[in-house]
Amino acid sequence: MLSLADVFLFMLFAAGAAWLWRSHGVRERALQLAKQHCARLDVELLDGNVAFRRLAMVRDAKGTRRLARLYDFEFTVTGEQRLTGSIQMFGQQLGRIELQAHPFQAQAQHDSKVIQMTEWRRTHPKADEQRRVD
């Protein structure tokens, strides 16, 4: 016969399993958002995953303290070094995505007036030599 303690333990186990199942769904949503963010910034998400770091009370955009799941991931810009990023999730809602400071290559506009020094030196060798003599 089942006692009240057995029913309580079963309910506790069922609640834990439901919480883990829900956490998996939040992790998948965080991965999807991290992929989209990396694609938008033209960086590559490494390993194709996000790793759960911890649960924490953090402030949302309105300044209210809420329970959030924090995930870490790694990305690269050049393919040579691994940089870290983090994502905060309030349930299925995105809190914030932060990326470690990284180099980026600005997209040059065709009608811009920016002159690359290497190109200028190649086309004006005498002016460059004159400048070095002075």
C-alpha cells in the first residue's frame, strides 16, 4: 500500500522531471537565439551549443529582479581564437546576449572617401619617399 510519504516523493520526482524537461526547452531556445545573434553579427558560433552556467536573480529590462537561466557559449571571428559569450533567459524570453570584445571588419562602402595607406603608397611612391626623408 502507498503511504503519504511515497505519494509525496513521487510528486517531488515528477515535478523535478517536469522542471528538467522545461529547462531543456529553454536551452534549445537559447541556442536558437545565440545562432541568430551570431549570424547577424557575422561571427561563427562554435560547437553549436550553449552550456548552462547557473540560475540567478537578475534585473530585466524594466528593472525587476527575476529568476534567469544563464548560459555560456563560444564564438570566433577569425577562426583562430575562441571568444566567450553569454545569454540570459527569463523562461522562454530573451533577457540579454553579451559577447566578449572582439575584432570586426567594417564593411567598406563603395562611395566612401576612405583611402587605404597601402594602396596610396603603391600609387604614390615618390610622395611616400619624400615624406620619409623629411
